[in-house]
Amino acid sequence: MFSDALSQVHWPAVVAAVAAHFVLGGVWFVVWFGKSYAEALGIADRPAAPPAPLFVVGPLVCSAVNIVTTALLQAALRVTTYGEALALGAVVGFGYLAAMTVNIAINPLFPRPFRYALVSAPMFVLGSLMSSAVLVALS
């Protein structure tokens, strides 16, 4: 089933979805919610510094893995319409990404876990919806 799905993935669509998700994440966490994100992490009092390469490349790679997985699911489930894509994007976004964001945040190292989840989880849900739509649009 998934070997067949792998052959049906439209890789240029995956690259476009990864790029769009990366831009969304940058705008979300730097421009729109940078201050709230820093407060949720307990680092708002630190001087602004350019991010280390890990904090740029890491999210890009993780997003790529998520989007390839979504592309495989779309192919295996034969998702071809925007409605189906958005439904799958919502299932993945809420069911996996938002839930894992909350799960990761609720540990002793996050000073404000629910604020972190409120800032981060919506970006992952929106990114999942957007990526699913891009994959259908360009496939």
C-alpha cells in the first residue's frame, strides 16, 4: 500500500509545501508571535540574537518529514479534492501535531507550557491545513 503511495507522491508539490510551511513558521514565530513565543519559553528577558543553524535547519527538516508523511497518506487514501485535503490536514494537525505540541510542552523545562501550546499549536494546525492543500493543488 505505502510502496504504491510512495510512487504516487508528487515531489515538487512536497518541496513547495515544505517551503511554504517554513515561511509560515518564520513569520509566525518571529514576526507575529515572537514576543509571546519568547515569553512562553521564559527567555523574553534575553537580548535578541540570530538563531543558531540548528534552530533554522531543525524545524525545516521536521516539517519536511511531516509533509512527506502527509503526502504519503494523501496518496494512500487517494485524497484528490481540497475538501479531502483539508480534512486530512485537520486530522494530522489536531490529532498529531497539536497534541504532540502540548505533550512536549508539559514537562518541567517549559515555564509556561499552556502558553507555549497556545502560541505553537495553531501554527502547526494551520501549516498542516496549508500543506495538505498545496499538495493537492500541485499534484
